[in-house]
Amino acid sequence: MVPVKDRQKAKEFYLKLGFQVIIETPDPHGDTWIQLGLPNQTTTISLASFQGIIFETDNIEKEISALKTKGIDVGNIDETPWGKFAWLKDLDGNGLCLHQK
């Protein structure tokens, strides 16, 4: 997730770089979720008001349990129409997120 001030202007910039819109839809916070990707690539970016790196998992509960056994604090699982999410921070406060579809 890339923090931007104006999502629509940022979208125009990334489209000029060759990105394509994967999804653009209202999010639960009253903003627009904009996810972009480069052709034939699996990595995507989302234009947001905050920074975060999202890691895909097939079993979020198992991942959280493994992290907790290593002493890593993980937040609660949020269930949304887009899947399950759980946030944690690295030692410098960077946002990391687990996501299960």
C-alpha cells in the first residue's frame, strides 16, 4: 500500500507508468480502494492514506499462531468482503498485513 494524498491523481500517474486498474471500489472507510498492477505480474499496489505491505496466506490463523510462538504481536483478524486481514508492525513501526482470501 502506497500512501498518497489524492488517489485519483496518483492513479493517473501510475497509469502513465504502465499500471492497469485491477479494482476500484468504495471501501468501508468512505474512500475508494484503488488496486493497480503491471501487465503479466502478480505483485500489485494499492493507493491508500497509509503505508503497508500485504502478504497473502492460505491459512491466516496458522500464520498468526506461528508468529506468536516467535514472540511477534499480531492484531485481531478483521473479516471483510475482501477476505481476512491481520496487522502487525516491524521494529521501526512499518505496517505489515496478513491477508487470506
